[in-house]
Amino acid sequence: MERVLAYELARYIDQKVKLRGWVHALRPFGKLNFIILRDRTGLSQILIEEKESFKKIAHIQVGTVLSVIGKVVKSEQAELGYEIVDPLIEIESLVKDPLPIEYNKPEMNVDLEFILDHRPIALRNRKLQAVFGIQAAIAHAFRLYMHDIVRATEYFAPNIIGASSEGGAEFFNVDYFGYTATLAQSSQLYKQMMVGVNERVYALMPFFRAEKSTTSRHLAEGKQFEFEMGFFDHWHEILDVQEYCIKYIVNYLHEHCAADIAALGGQIIKAPEEVSFPRLTFAEAQELFFQRTGIDERQEPDLSPAAERELCRYSSEQFGTDLLFVTDWKIEKRPFYSCPNSEHPSLTNTFDLLCNGTEITSGGERRHTYESMLEGLALKGMSPDNFTDYLSIFKYGMPPHGGFGMGLERLTMTMLKLKNIREASLFPSDTKRIAGNRIKAKIFYGGENIRGEILHLLKNAEMEFQHLLHEPTPTSEDSARVRASKLEEGVKSIILRGKQTKKNFQVNILAHQKLDMKAVAEIIGEKCEFEDPLVIKERFGLEIGGVPPFGPLLNLETFYDEGITLSETVAFNCGLPVESIVMKGQNLITLVQPKIGKFSKN
Ligand code: ATP
Ligand code: MN
């Protein structure tokens, strides 16, 4: 029997069909029991009337893969309009463990970090599925637009290259057969070479950027839409291509992704076809920001995030579009290949496109003569020796040309009004994660490594301390005894979990104190519970008795009870239940920099 998909059921009323998919929910009501089944097109409902038949499968967990043969009937009650009755159920892949994250709820209502910790499973959530369905459609629409409308040629540039493509410090080096290579920050140099070949070119390229600060809009790895064209009468033609490109993509999404957009509550930017994106020069943009807010950033070389948001608000209020161009940027803020403006050489023929408050694209006209390129490199203090291949194209004829680079994740985030770019990357990399996984650097993971790092920090800071080896100490009293210190000097380090967000925190109190869960809930903003020792072992490589008051080394937001700040001497386990450190309370605070409050009752 051939498989039928959930969205086809209407065509099979009163017929027998075979469905295959994942158990999305089990709804036992005694007489009437339901299985909700998920396939790639949506959900379907299966009715099991007999208690006995339901009992046979009641042990299965969400995620179990089933094959179901049954009759399709129309049902007024069923939310989905149809249901399968008299089912013959076969388990294709049994799941015995309960879900680590409730992806089958419409709203997971947990912290983004928790979602990322369970990424492979969390991605099955309907909303996340919609985000990445739309992301795929964005990429497809970009290619259609470039191929069919602009008639540009797709190119495939290398990702391991010899020198940094954009200059600056934000690149990764890799060992390349004993030499040092760089991971491409963009395919800028290659797309210009390809203009010499095909005039109009585009790509969807990986990029790698060693962004050291953590923001809500930067990733260490992502994808970039690249476009470059030769021969134009005015460089603003590049902006035209960019503008139509965005409108094409938005139209495409409305036409092909209506269900996904609806799943996200209709949250998508406005870019009506008949409204041109406003084009302001950088100077005009600064002036407008000043006029609208009274905040004077007119001497700044760059737009602040607040200014970017305000400019998009202006565009939305005045014109009903969420996008806006800022052109004519100062030369010191743009890369060496940017073409200076012929009338104002301190400015460049460049632009950024802002979308819903954030930059999504940078682009512009490039220098196109050999002499001008050398001048551009010299201006930035860069050596032409690293760019021999690239420079050769300007010796052998390059037309006036330019283009843009647009981040796929940035575009997805801003188009769908997501709060954090990590929501728009399947397996995001940043300073704390590689491909979605928390970086378990040695200093962060496992008792020995954490102890080593604490000793290293203490020695570096030239602080006095005692490092004690002793028997394991199950209670605070035992600890005080083997350390020959007072009970009131002991620090208890507790790892908590937010009940709602599932986020971990560390709270530290003195050994004779009791944790005041109400006070904790207040400062953290939600009710908390103790994290499971097995999870602590798994996640941090620590035994409960070894957890040190150095939450930041575990990547945890860390709180100290004010009692600790008043304690002259403090003693604590430094990663292992059999090792302690005794030191000055003030020094500990200086090293850890915790948030301080009152979380204890005596
Ligand atoms: P920003 O100023 O936001 O750090 P940028 O000006 O350094 O970005 P460009 O070199 O102009 O970035 O890159 C072109 C586009 O690529 C950006 O407009 C953005 O959409 C995307 N992009 C650049 N860096 C990142 C990053 N670290 N994470 C995600 N997207 C990025
Ligand atoms: Mn930029």
C-alpha cells in the first residue's frame, strides 16, 4: 500500500490509507484514545476506541515512528477535520525515553540556551521547522532571482584561502599542511575576479568570522549571499538589484510559505512592491537620528544599533516598508577595495541595507583600476604581496563594477523578526558553541581541569591561599573539620535550574546558611529547583561535592549571598570533593565578580 501524507487526507474520505510518521502526542481518554501523528506535511489524528488496543501501545513515547493503516473519516470534533479509524498500527522505531525537550508543544517556552542544548530534537518543533523552512525558501528565491531575472552566473569560490579577504582581525587561521591558511570571511576577491569572466555573478557562500564579542546578531560561521556586477551607468543600479531582490524574496515567501508564516503568527517584515526603500546618505541618516531622538552621534564614524533601529522605525512609519538604505559611508569605515566618491574623496560609493533595525547587507562600487587598488591597500596599511592574484585582474581590464554581501541568518532573523540570530541558524557557532554544542574547553569541564584553572587564576592574581587535600566530605561539618576552618567560613555552591526556562544558575551561600528559594526566584525572575546531580556530572563534569564557587568557569550566571562578602576567610571545594581552597573572602569576590544579593535564611 502506498503512503499517504497528512495534507492529502481530504482526498481519501472513506478509503483505507497508510500513514507513516512520528508520534506527536498521545491522548488517552479511556473510551476514546488518540494518537497524533506527524509527517513532513503536518499532523493527523488516529482514533483508537478499544481500551485493549490502546493499552498495547500506551508505553510508547513521543517520537516513536509508526506506520498506520486505517480508514479516513470526516470528523466534526477533530481539530484537523479528519481522523483515521480502525487503525492497524505497526511500530517502526520505538522510543522508550521521555522527551528531553517538549518540542511537540506549540510554544516551548524555554530559554534559547536550553533549546540549543537539545538542538537536534528541538528542531522538530513546528515553529522552528517553519523558520528553517522559510530560510530554505529564502535561499531558493535568491537563486531564482539571480539566475532568472538578473541573469547572473553562480560561482563556487574556495573557503580555505591564503590571506584574509576583508582585513581586520576577525578571521580564523587553520593549520594547512604545516602552513597557516585562513577561513574565508567572504568571497569578495573571487567574485570580483568572476566579474572579469561573466560580468554578473552570484553565490551562496559559507563565511567564517572570529567575532570575539557575543551579540545577538553575530555568528562565527554563517552563509552569505554574494552578488557582483560589471558595467553600470550609475552605481545606484547595485541598490536597485538589491531592492528588487528583497521584494522578490518576500513575494516568494508569501506565495510559497503561507503555512510556515502562519505558524509563526504571521510575523514577517513589510516590503510592499510599490514602495521604494528610502535612500539616505550616512550624514543624512545621522542627522535624522539626531532630529528624531535628540541623541547626537553626528561625530561618530558609524551608526549605533540604536540609530539603526530608529532609522527603520522611520522608514516603517513614513513609508510602510521595513527597509532602508544608508549610502556614502566614510572611507575609514569601509574596506580597502571601496571606490571613493569622485566629488568627496573622504566618502565612498558604498551602502548598507538595514532591515527591521539591523544591517543585513553591505555593498557598493569597487575601485577598478590597478593604481587605485594599490592606493586603497596603502591607505589601510595592507601589503599588495598578499593579493597578487587579485591585483592581476585590475592590470588586465576590469569594468566599473560593484555588488553586495548579505547574511542569510541576518536576513532570516530580521525578516521573521526573531530576537537572536542563533534562532536563525540550525547549529550556531559563536564564542561559546561550536556547531550548536557548548564548547567544553578543558578549563570549563571536569573537576581536575576546573581545579587547575582556579589554581592558575589564584597564582596569576598573586593572591594568598591554601590548597588542601583531604578525604571526601559529605557534609559541611566534615568539610570544616578536615579544613580546620570554621563552619561559617565554608562556601556552598549550588547549581539551580529555572523551572520554566530550564536555564542553569549558580548560587553560593555560607555553609551554615539555608537557601531562600523565594529570594532566588525574585532575583532570577522565575521559580528554581536544584539541578539533578546526574545532569551536573554530564554537563560540567563535576560531582556535587566538588562544585567550586567559580560559576563563570562553567559559563553560569553566578550569585553570591551577601554573607560571603562579609566573611574574612572562605573555604570551598575547588572542583573535586577531596580538594579545598582556603582564602580571603574579598579576593574570591574580586576573582569571580559575582552578582551579590540576599538568598539565605539562617
Ligand atoms: P556588522 O557591522 O554587523 O558586524 P559587517 O559590516 O562586519 O557586519 P560585512 O562585512 O558588511 O559585515 O558582511 C556583509 C553581511 O554579512 C552583513 O551585513 C551581515 O548581514 C552578514 N554578516 C557579517 N558578519 C556576520 C556575522 N558575524 N554573523 C552573521 N552575519 C554576519
Ligand atoms: Mn557591513
